[in-house]
Amino acid sequence: MTALQTCRWHEFANRTQLEQAARRFILEIAERAIATHGAFRIALAGGNTPRYVYQSLRTAETDWSAWHIYFGDERCLPAKSPDRNSRMAQTMWLDYVNIPRQQIHPIPGELGPETAAASYAQLIADIDEFDLVLLGLGEDGHTASLFPGAAWEKGTALPTVIPIHDSPKPPLQRVSLSPARLSHATCVMYLVSGENKREAVIKWRAGIDIPASRITPAGGVDIFSSIC
């Protein structure tokens, strides 16, 4: 039986307010993690709403040397493709701060879904919990590269990192952390903005099963939302 998701909804009048609040939340979690165990392990999301939150982090005052960057999913495209989640994070944020390069861990999507998934599963095998997982929401209810109706929904024993061959949005081939692995985090934060997300949010709040509702960390999820 799938665990029930506990949601804390944080609603904002516009995307600017959402981004400012999200920035504060991320930095508070980072400060707490660094004070507790000397490192901050964050898994990043792709998408337009995270893009501007990342940009706002360029000027943050934090111990960047303690940050360790991971990714929740990736498209199987060349490493420097502007459509890669890792490339977006680099150009919007990571190229501007002093996180040691060896502490930034992109998913090697250029290797293809099977090889990339196996490689990333090995990389994260020793991580107990992420301190923070960032996720977005698609208009169809998908999160990371977990799309509704895709093969992963029928799996009974999903791997930690899933090779995706049937994405309904291009490219077809992707890699995604599994719902269980995304749930294995101290904090999970969704960033949701835009009128086109309204129907998915209505379904989510009504308790209808969508991919975003499959992420069920013990501490619940925080959803920062601006639907206007």
C-alpha cells in the first residue's frame, strides 16, 4: 500500500513572493544541516519556477563549501545541452558560487537511460537521506520525470534510479530518482507556479492520485504555490 502524503500548503499572491520565500526556506534548511552534520545535500529540480529561485541564490550568504548538489531527474541529452536540468542549474546559479566542483553531481544522461541510471544509483548509494529535495509539478501532475500512465507506475520493485524510455514529453529518454528515493529526505519542497498548473493542483488537493502525490517523506512535503 502506498503511504499517504502529508502536505503543508504555502500560498503566495505572485511568483516573486514565492521565489523569495523559497530562497529563505532553502537557506534555513542549509544552515540547519550544516550546523547539524557539516554538510548540506540537496537534490535539484528542473523547470521554470526553480530556474528563478536558483538565480536568486547567487547572492546568498552561506558556507558554499558545505553544499553538495544532486539532481532528481535528467533528460538524456548531450552534457552541454541547454535543455539539461544540470545545465540550467549551472548557468542560472552554480557557475556563480564557490561550491567545489567535485561536490556537484549531475546525472550522466548523455550515457543513455540504463547506464546513467545505474551510474547514479551507485553514486548516491551511500547517502542516507537528502537534506532537501526540490520538486516541481507538471500540468499533467508529473514530478521529476515521473509521468502519469508511464511504465514506472506499473512497477512493483522500482530501482532507486529509474531509466525512462517512454516520456510523453520530449525527449523520450530520461532518468529519474524513484518515488521512494525522492521520499528519503529530511525535507521535500515543491515549487508550483502558473495558471496552467491549476487543474493539477485541484486534483492534488482533492486527494486524487497523481505522480506528485507519490512522494511521501516521513516529515511531509511543503508546497510553495502561486496559481494566478
